[in-house]
Amino acid sequence: MNPDEDDSREELLPRLEQQIRFVPGIGPHRAQLLQALGVETVRDLLWLVPRDLIDLTHLSGVNDLTDDRIHTVRGQIVDTDAKAISRGRTLTSAILRTETGLIRGNWFNQPWMLRQLEMNRDCLWTGKPKFRDQRWEIGHPRIQWLDLDEDNSPGKILVRYRLTEGLTQDALRKHVGQVLDYVAGNVADHLPIRLLEHYRLPRLEEAIRNLHQPSSVEAFQAARRRLVFDEQLDFQVGLQLRRRIRRTREKSPVIHVTPQIDARIRLLFPFELTRGQEQAISDVVTDLESSNPMHRLLQADVGAGKTVIAIYAMLAAVAAGYQAVMMAPTELLARQHWETMHELLLHSRVRRCLFTGNLKASERAQLVEQIRTGEMQLICGTQAVIQQDLQYHQLGLAVIDEQHKFGVVQRSRFDSAETTPHVLVMTATPIPRSLCLTQYGDLDLTLMTEQPPGRQPVITSLLLNDKSRHKAWEFITAKLREGRQAYVVCPYINSDNPDAPAGALQVYESLSQNELQDFRVAVLHGQLDRGTQHEIMARFREREIDVLVATTVLEVGVDVPNATMMVIEDAQQFGMSQLHQLRGRIGRGAFRGYCFLMSSSTNEDSLERLRAIERYASGFDVAEADFALRGPGNILGTEQHGSQPFRVTRFDRDEAILKETSRAAERMVEKGTIDEPDFAPLKLRVIERFGNQLDLTRTG
Ligand code: ADP
Ligand code: MG
């Protein structure tokens, strides 16, 4: 690149968007180091939220301590000690020497703390002091270690960043300072004053400065809140604009559900609907009867009976003369839905098909033609149903199962130029509230928390040693003798090494010869051909098999009410929602379900996840716990990364801001404030950032 181009670039771009290497004092070498932190532009650097604050402005001396609030003291550790106290508990303690006297710190049941207590290094302790035995002590103080260059900053608040090789805290602080000077007086605020005042937000420039050189802890927090607010507001306004486009420009067919149609559909179900199902049907029918496209998310726990809602809605669409399609994320799930529907519709004339990627070319061509002419009324399939060449005749409704496995974008693929179908999204993996707001902010929500009558929550136990495992098998074999059945789930089909996680084949061998020698045991996995798999499942359903040792082929699609027990081997190998799905297979009938999680893991994180599964029976609670333990990225899965434009939001902490911005965006778009002149920079920015992703550009 020649220098002239650089200059013109510099004139055209606002300073925030400049490449970092052009900032005076930084240069190409430093810029390269910063790249490792994901920093390319001035904005990238300024939006790096410090991971920690060192507050040297409010230090207490020993004589200032009181037991009614949190204090911070500064000193060096001069002595440590660890001992066992009553009933297996441990006590670790340390003595901190400060300029004004000694203070003791205590940690109960945290023996690993001892290794972390460095002697004679400057540090801060923060916590609530207590005066005991003529001395001040603090229980479980938070420790912050000070670096040498931080010794000499009395009366200041220092920020600390996540670092990369070759960069020190001090160097990074210096570069941020240079960049702050570079943009000073040049940061345009895209939010109008009245909005800032209403939500008590600092101006952008002030926020950026206080994020890195805070005048107080409160100023830092306000600064961070402003950046999270911005980030979320952009996205929420984007979602709301998209919703408005749909409302005003797109029309869906009005699908009337007459009492006759309603009665005819209900006759298909061999049970009374639950109150939750009635409510969901009523929500859906209200949506279908309007020409505003339905965009509804149905959230319910495993086994709550979502399929009933899907089938009801699809048949209502078909009865009104439209096509209906259901999309599932895997072939297995699609097939399961297909079988359920097919069975219910055995005596019905509705023309229906299963449409997946596995069709023979001739079959596929025929179905494509029948779908195009409208002869095919009800279609159940995988993502194959949104392939480009597939044209619907008059698509009235699309049901998307397990939406979280698809991206936000895929949802809109059903929309063709002339018609917009109603869309019902279903998820069996409840989504944490805060994520729900960001991913599904433009959807109406129906929650079905109730389970069909007679279901009892599955009792789950985590078994970590041989003794408890032995007891579990005694329990299981007793129940088998009473006529119940069981599943044993293994992470792998085959495992060649006794230390590796369990293989179904080995577990099958071992159980057949030992614990289960008196019972009929079979093994099921994905490498058996389809015919054999079906045959084994059929025999299990007919109670010709007592125990089925299997891989996660069981995760979906098995519904055997007499199977009331499940053993999950090496449970730490599975994700939390997967474990919850798995145990959703048992306790479906009149008998109570028991799930045994076997693990020999010593990894604290793994054990914590398993304990959460043991503790929570509801998928909603499991989802919240999973989220708290793992954060949002993993839950959304890789496919969503393109639509995860969040770099400052911490989903575990920022729920209040998410709610605030979601409401703000809704009101702004509903009242039309977003179209007023002082909101233009915000609107422009939203369209620039999310226009393509959210399909906002179609407004013209
Ligand atoms: P999910 O919400 O996990 O998709 P399903 O729709 O697969 O749940 O339903 C789980 C089981 O509950 C199925 O066997 C279904 O037939 C049964 N079921 C659904 N609704 C009811 C009901 N109202 N009463 C009794 N059983 C029901
Ligand atoms: Mg389901």
C-alpha cells in the first residue's frame, strides 16, 4: 500500500475506525502484537474491556477497619498454615503484614489456596473483617497480586487486561492512553441525548475514557454498562425493525380454524390435552387467523408434548387448503416426527411425505414436482426442505423443530417473493432467558412448563465410586425382576483401552457376564444396519429384551414407557442438554424413572455439571445452569458464530441490560421514535451492522 492511499484513508475514516498502526506512537510492530488480542482498529482496542480493576483509592489501615462493610487492605503475606479441623474440614490461613499491623485471612475447605499464597509479594485483600482474639481477620478475602510497576500508583484505579505474549499490562495501558489521546474530541455519539438521559448513560467518549482510566469504580461500571447497552441495543433494534417489516409488508394466509376442523384434529389424539397444550394451541390459532405472519417460539421441556402442537397447526393449515412443512435438524428426528404423524394420520386422506437428503433421484424428482403443484400437502423433512430448487405451491405454515441447531438466518429461507408462511419454532432445549432475548427477540413466546398427567420427575443419582455403583446395580436388577426395563448408554461404540471412556460393545460383554447374567441384554448402535436397529428396538418394545446397551442413538426417537431406568456410563463425556435429553427417554409411563450417572472423573468442572443434572429435574433449570457454567458460545453452537456480534456483553451478568434494551428497542420501533431525525445515526448503524444478517435491506 503506498503512503498516499494511507493518507486518503485517514481523512475519510472517523478516527475510531482507523487502523491501529497509524496511531502516533504505536507503529507496525506493536500493531502486530495487538493483533493477537483481536485488535485491528482503534475501536477494537478501545472496546477491550479490562478483566479486572485494582482500586488503590480506598485502602484501609488496620485502625480504620470496621466489621460492617467490605474493606481493602494492602501488604505482604509473611506466614501461611493449613490444617485439618473437625469432620474432614480443612482450614488454610495466612498472615498479612500491612504498614499498620497484622491481619489474618482464613479459607475453609479450600486446601488448594495454600499453593496460591505467595510470600512477600505485594497484594490487596478485600473482604469483610471481623475482630477476634485481639486481632482482625477476614474470611475468604479476595486476593489481587500487585506487579512491580503497580507499586507506585497510590491513590489510583488501575485496570488490567487479558494479555498476549510480548505485551505487559503497563505497555498495554500506555497504548490505550495514546489511542485515547488520538480520538479525544473526535468520538461521535450515535445515541441521541434524550435516550442517554432517560437511561442514565454516559456519553460515548466519556465512557471510553472511564473504561480504561476510570475516575472511580462507579465510573468504570457506568462505562461498561454503556458499551453493553450499545451492543445490545443495536441488535435488538435490528430484530424489531425486522419484525416491523414483516408486520407491514408481509402478509400470510389467514387460516381459519373452524369448530369442525378443531374437533376433527382433536379426535386424532388418544389423550386429553394438557392445559399447557391448550394454551399453546390457542396462541397458535390466534396467530394463524391473522394475516400478520406468525413467528412464535414454543419452548417446552422434553416430553411435554410439543409434537401435538406442531401436528395440530399443520393439519389446520392443510384443512384450510395450504401446504405445511416441518423441518428437523437431523434425519433421525425427521423420521421420528414422520412416523408419529404417519401413525396418527393412518386413516386420513392428507397427502404427506418424508423429504430428506437421502432420497433416490427419481423419488426426489417426483416429490419435488408434487410439492410444486400443491398435490403434496404435508411435508416432513430435514434441511432438504429449504433447498433452493424446492418450490412450494401455497405454503401456509413452516414448523421448525430444535431451532437452536439452525442459524437465525435459516428461519427466513421459507419466505419467497409472494407469500410468507406462518412460522412456528419449537425447542426441546430450553434456552436461558437472557439468550432467548438476543436470539429470539423478535419472536412471540409460548412456554409449556407442564408435563402430561401421571409423569413423575426422574430421580437422578451421580455415582462416583464402586460401592455406590454396586448398590445401583442391585437396585436395577430388583426392578428388572419386577418386569421393568433399562437402558445403558455409552459414549462410544468401541473402546480399545480400559482407561478410555466406555464402549458399548465392551460394556455389553461385561454386563452380560456379570451384573446382568440372569437377564436378556442386547446392544444397539449406529453401525448396525437400519433393519437390525429397527428389529432390536421392536424386540425391546415387546419386552423380549430387558436391558438395551446403546450409544446416543437413543437420544431421540425412543418411547418405551416400560423402560424406567437408565445408566449413563462415563457421563462426563456428554453435554448437559444431551444428558437431559437422554434421561427424557425414561419415566414416560406410570412408573417412576431412575437415572444413574456413572463417572470416575476428578475434573471439578465436569463434576459440577453432573451435580447440576443430579439436582435439577427441569430442563429449564438445567439450561440456566449449563449457561452459567459454560457461557453462551457453546450453547449456541458453531453455526451461530456469524450471528454472535457480541464482544462486551457477559451473558451471565448482563441480563438486566438485555431486558432493558429489549424493551427500549420494542418501544422505539413501535412508537416510531427510531424514525425521528436524532435517532438517524443509530438506525443507520443498525442497518450497517445487521442489514444483511437480519434481512433488513429488503425495506429498500
Ligand atoms: P416433546 O415435547 O419432547 O417433543 P412429544 O411430543 O414427543 O414431546 O411427546 C412425548 C410423549 O408424550 C409422546 O409419547 C406423546 O404421545 C405423549 N403425550 C403428548 N401429549 C400428551 C398428553 N396430553 N397426555 C398424555 N400423553 C401425551
Ligand atoms: Mg420432540
